[in-house]
Amino acid sequence: MRRNRNVNVIILLLICLLIMLIVNVLIHVRVYIVYSSGIGPIFMIGFIIFLIALLYLKG
């Protein structure tokens, strides 16, 4: 079985995504545990997920 060459990049992107989600939640969580966020972080999260999928399928 051939190993994916982009595993290191995928792991780095997953770590960045996790850190970004944690920071975003910590900043925007209200007293009533309501998650409020703008559209910018949602596009950024979607872009990182797209890059992970692209690198996984390409590699």
C-alpha cells in the first residue's frame, strides 16, 4: 500500500483547524452558550477542510 505524501501537510492543517475552532468558540461563546460568529471564520474553516480533502485525494 502506497503512503500518502501529503500526510504531514494534512496533519498541520487539521491542527490549525482545531486551534482556530477552539479560539473562535472561546471568543464568541456567550453566557447562555450561544455560538455566534461572522461569515468570515465559516469561509476560513470551509477553505481549510477543502484543502485537507484536496491534498488527501491528490496524494
